[in-house]
Amino acid sequence: HVQLVESGGGSVQAGGSLRLSCAASGYTYKRNCMGWFRQAPGKDREGVAVLWIGGATTYYASSVKGRFTIAQDNAKNVMYLQMNNLKPEDTAMYYCAAGNPSLYPDSWKRWSEYDVWGQGTQVTVSS
């Protein structure tokens, strides 16, 4: 079936940048949305950014607007998350996900709306 593999995580100082990649195998035609979630120790899994496949529609968590950018390269079957001006509070395990979120307001932010997940890549930001 569909498989997702993340890469690009690491350790950076506050104000630095990282670009995460999510490589997809299999077919995604039954899933219309892909995105990034993150989870810090003791915290719930949080929606960061999503992209509807084949369109220009994107959503971002308020905490990352203006700093993070989500994009997809269909030819390479890869999704990216460009992370700029990183802050210590961005420290978390980041996961790539795919699914078909409902059209209710803010449904895209719920991890339960997605059924395919990558293994995660760690991002650590130091002060």
C-alpha cells in the first residue's frame, strides 16, 4: 500500500533552517491530502501544515505561519516542509501523513483524520 518515509531532521540553533522531505511510494489517488504533524514529549500530536493533492490549497498552524512552507514535487513523488527561523518550541518528532480529512472546520489538524504515517524524523532546536 502507500508508504511514507521522512528525512532531513537534525539539530540546529535557534534562527536556523531545515528542510524535511517525505518520499511516497505506492498510489495516493485515494487520499486527497498530505501533511506534516509533530509531537513533543508529553504533548499531543499537532498538525503543522497540510497540502491538498493536485491543488494549491494549504493550511498552516498559527504557530508556524510565516516561518514554515509546505510544497510537493509530483514528478519526484516527494513532499517538503521548509522550516525557517526555527525556535526551541519547534523541537519535536515530525511525521509525514496522508488521508482524507473531513470538511469540518479545522479537521485537517486532527491526527485521527489520517491513516498513513511515516516513521518520523527528529528536529531539535537549541537556544
